Amino acid sequence: MVRDVNGHWERPDSTVRYRVYRFTNSENPETQTPVYIGQFNTRKGYRLNETTDSDPNLRSEYGNKTWWYRIRTLDAAGNTSQWSTAVSATVKDITPPKIPTNVATKGFEDYISVKWKLNSEPDISSYMIYRSLCHLGSWVECLPQDTCRVWQSYNPYNMNIAGEAPKTSLAYLDNKNRLPCPCSGPFVFLGELTHDSLKKAVTAGNFFYDDRTITGSPLCYAYWIKAKDLSGNMSGKCPIPSPEERPEIACERLHDLTPPDPALISGLFAMNECIRVEWLGPPSQDIRAYHVYRAEGMIPAREPDISYFKWVGGMTVELPPAMPVLLSKPYEAPSVAKCDRISVQATPWMSQGYFTDKSIEPKKTYWYRVVSIDYDGNETKLEKSAAISTFSFSSRIPDAPVLNNPIADASSCGVTLSWLPAYDAAKHRGFVVYRSNSASGNFVPIVSAPLTYNNFTDTNVVKGQTYHYRVAVLLLNGKLSAASTVKSVTL
């Protein structure tokens, strides 16, 4: 008779041999074809016998497997006993499911949908959904600091006064400001879906899971799917995805319609014939560019209406070692914004920049606003940005006119002068003619008012005398140019 499930049995005194059989169930043994395990003789001095069933086919590929055992005894005369009571033993399934494949994601305004190809194993019970972060379109494992490359940062203020970056990117890197290596961090459990429920979703053509816990986030998220069978085995490795699983991690971001926060002008500097605008933007990973708007102040100290502000420039946001690009036209977002440019961590240069406005006129008041544009092309509403003003100036002396050689006219006792450039009423108030009796002497004006033409005859002269002339142009803004080269003539 069988004693316990471990294969021990107690022998009657008359028993000399035991035969062990394996069944697939506990039903009537006479109606089944058992598997013969073996025959075992009585061990003298022992009342308990045992054996081990080590058939490699005991373990099922899918799910736990229960087997049933019975024993029959034979005496010395060859008589066989009735079947013993059946006892069972369960062999646990330790084979993990296959890794789910074809993981697909789709970003919407306020949630991300996930789906994948369902496993074909018959014992699949459910699927576990995990989420982490993506860096530049991939899930990046966090390694010890000394084993990964240092991600360098650059300083936008290293750009020159014209708003142009140095030709070499090495000069643009700020070696004193090194950032830690970016990595995605651990995966967090989002939920579990049964295999049967997902079959219905496949039939309906729907996504399987909607992640609605990330509303308003600028980050890019990594989604990892693990299959679980009825025995509790899970696909792949945990908590770090195996190399075989990593290609099946899908990255996705929200494609929202919400504009980012505006940039704040941190510095407005009037320079010689240009104005430098510096700003600090929102510390958000999906800022792609900044736009600068300008309006001319009609009334000093009074901010112009929002309708007067026009686009004048801007710059893009780039990842090191690439350099920001000055915009010659408003930034246009790609049709589909992907994760490949979204960093897992915000860095200082993502939220700062500057623009040099060289299309200004001196002695005027200019107002500026700076707005942000994200990867989906959403731009901050202009009225949400703060306007800052400054007064422009020019310290550049206008170019001197070119004075032609004077012509002496003895018959009329005069000296005729001519020069370039031609008089332009839109730029010039007029020309001033100077004369001196010495080439290095004191030149004094010989006209009572600026001339609005390009020639002049000096009749206040004496024969036999040498005269020296110079010409300067007076601009509409009141700035007087340098005087021309001295030209001399003897009458």
C-alpha cells in the first residue's frame, strides 16, 4: 500500500516485490494504460521503501502538471495485490513565457495608448505593464557614474556679439559645467490585464492600455510589457530588462495642444546700433525654440498694443555638442514630433538664450517679448509674455563724403567744389563745406546752412591764394559724419 506522496510505502510481511505505476488521473486504474515505473524488492530490515520518478517528460511545457501513482505487490508465489490508493504529485511549470513583441504606442493630447502582439502559449494568464522614462528615444540603463560617458553642457552666452556660435563646437562646450550621465531610472508597475480580455480588444482593433497618469508632462516615456502564465512565471528578467527585451521597449510622448509657459526676459542691453535680448525659459524638456517679438514705442514709457509686436528673430534649442541655430524665419515644427530629441533631464541651456537685434534705428524706444515653442509647434500666446523696453543709440560716425579735386575759375574768381554721395532726402539733412588757409589749419564752415545738393562755388576768394577744403554730411538724426580728405587748390 502507498504510504505518502513522496513515494514511501509500508510493506506487509508477506510482500517480496513492489511494482510502481504512474497515471494521468485518479480514475479507475483498470480503464487506463499506466506508465510502469519499475519493480523493487523488499529491503531486509526496512519497513519503508522509496523510489524517484525522474522521467524528463514529467514537466509540462505549459502549466503545472499533476501525476497520480499506484502500487501493486507480488508475493513469492507470484500473486498480485489489488491497486493501492492513488496519490498525486504536482510538477511545477518553471518555463517563462516568451517575451511579448510588436509593442506599439500612440500619443494623444492627455494620454498614451499601448498595445502589443498577444503571446500564443496556451497557459498565458495576463500581461504586466511597466513604465519608465526615455532619453533621446531610448530606455537608458543607469550605470555607475565612472563607467558611462560624461554628457557635456554648453553655455549659450559663449556666442559672440553678433549672435553667432564659434565655428568649432569644442570652443562652445563649457568644460567647467559637466552634467551627470542621463539615465531612465527604474520601471514602475502600472497595471495588469488578463489575456482573455485582450483577445476582445484585438477583435475590436483597439489599443490595450491607456496611460492617463501623465497629463501635461513634457517627458518621453518607456513602456515595457511582461507576460505571465498560469504558474506565475514571467517573461524576461526583472527589475532590469534583459538584452532580448530592450528592443521591445517602446518610447512615446504626449502630443498635446497646450502651449508652453513664456520665457522671461532677464536682460535687455542697448548697444551700438543693436539691442541684445537675453531670456530664461521654462525648464521643460520639450522646448524646441524661442521667438522674439518687437514693437516700436510710439509714446515713451507706454507699452504698445499687442498687435504692434512683430517677429524679428529667435533661436532653436539643441542638444550638446550641437549648437543653437539662429532663426531667419519663424520655427516650423515637424509633422510628427518624436522622442529622439527629448532629454530625460532638463538642463540649464534648455531654458536660456539670447538674440541680437540689428534691424533697429538709433534714438528710438523698442519693446520686446519672448515666447516658447514646443516640439509639437505649440507657441506661447504673446499676451502671456512680459514686455520690456529700452532706448537705442548709435555711436558710429557716418562715412565721410568723397570730395573731388577743386576747380579754380580765374575768370569768375571762384573755386567750384563737387562731392559724393548724392544728396538723399531720406537720409541727409545736407552737406557742410569747410575751408582753411592751411592744410593743417583750422577749418571753418563757409556755408550758412547745410547744402541739399552736391556742388558749391566758393566766390569769397583772392587770386594767388591757396585754399584747402573739406566736406561733411549731416544726417537726419543730427549725427555729423567725419570730414572728407583735404583737397587743395591755388587760384
